Amino acid sequence: MEAAFRSLKSDDLKIRPIYHYTEDRVRAHLFLCMLAYYVKWHMTEAWRPLLFADTEREHRAQADPVAPATRSDAALEKVATKTLDDGTPAHSFRTLLNELSTIVRNTCRRRHHEAEEPTFELDTKPNAKQRAALDRINDIRL
């Protein structure tokens, strides 16, 4: 629960104080915050191999919930070298989102066009890291 609260208050979700004056609005705001955290948690789990995170399930399963958190040797190696096993850069959740934000869709039209003149859309092609992240998101099953 501490990790969820820290994530809500940090740069991950950027939730700022909002003052509500009715019980229904407070409940709705809390519901939306927890929903955002739930989505972020699923994304983090899917992206573990691309992030500075433990991917060794047995290390995570054996972790004592009361003891201070420790990282596996593989996760420590990622942090030390700042790279993944394939030599590409490792990311934090925020930096991976920043990299994904460079994928854009442009609506193209002629200059000084008529209103009814057709347009077309042109999407940037994701690089290998972006493609891997998007594929992992598509594999999420609830």
C-alpha cells in the first residue's frame, strides 16, 4: 500500500491536491486515483523486462513483506550498467513513457486547402524499444 501511495504522490501519476466539498466527489476522485494506479501497476508489470526492475519471479515471491526490499543480482546489474541484457538502455517508468510519447500521428493536408478536400494521416514508426513496449501492453490480460 505504501508503494501505491508513493506512486500517487510522485511524478508517476502527478496527482495534485484537489479540494472537493461533497462526499460523492471525494469518493469519485479517490476512485479515479486508484484506477489510475491500477492501470500504472499493470503497465509496470508488463514492462518489467524493459525497466530497472526485478524480473526474477522467484526472487519476488520469496521476498518478506515486512523486511526491507532487496533487488536481485540481475536487477542490480541493470542499475549498474543502465542497460538491458541486449545492450539497449534500461528505463524508468517515466523515461519509457517519454520515449513512447515521440510516436505521433500527423494529419496531412495541402496548404490553403478547401474545407471538403480530403486529408490523410501519417503515423511515425515505433523504434524497436517502442515496439517491444507496445507489444507488452497489448499482451496484458485482465
